[in-house]
Amino acid sequence: MSQESINKYADRYKRIGLNIALQRKMKGLTQIQLAEKIGISRTHMSNIEAPNMLTPVSLEVIFEIADALNIKPEVLFVMSDE
């Protein structure tokens, strides 16, 4: 993935990361706990959630996060504050 593509979708990556952080906190999990559940490093989980880090995330990781949080994947793609 090119830096241009990452920049093009920066706001969406930020929103997905914030949605993951919100859902994780609502389930009472730490970044370390969620990362362990899905088999990624805490650093990678932190980068996904951090609004100042544009970290693309694969659909596989999104699905694993959703499964670990027991939510539908589409919850992580909500782009409004409503």
C-alpha cells in the first residue's frame, strides 16, 4: 500500500482505530489483552488505535478483533459520531 493511499484514507483509518479503542474499553480489555487474543503485538495494537499513527489494518485483523470483542465487524466501520 502506497503512502498516497494511506494519506487518502487517513480519516477513515483514524476512525476505525478509535472505534476499536472504544469497543475494547467497553469490553474492559487492555490493548495487551486484545492483542494477545488475536495474535498481534501490543505495539501493533497501539499503532492501530492511535489517531496520530496512520496504520492500515487488514480485513483479517478487523475480523479477528471483532470476534475477540464479540461484535459485528461493521461496528468498527461506523464513520459518524452518531
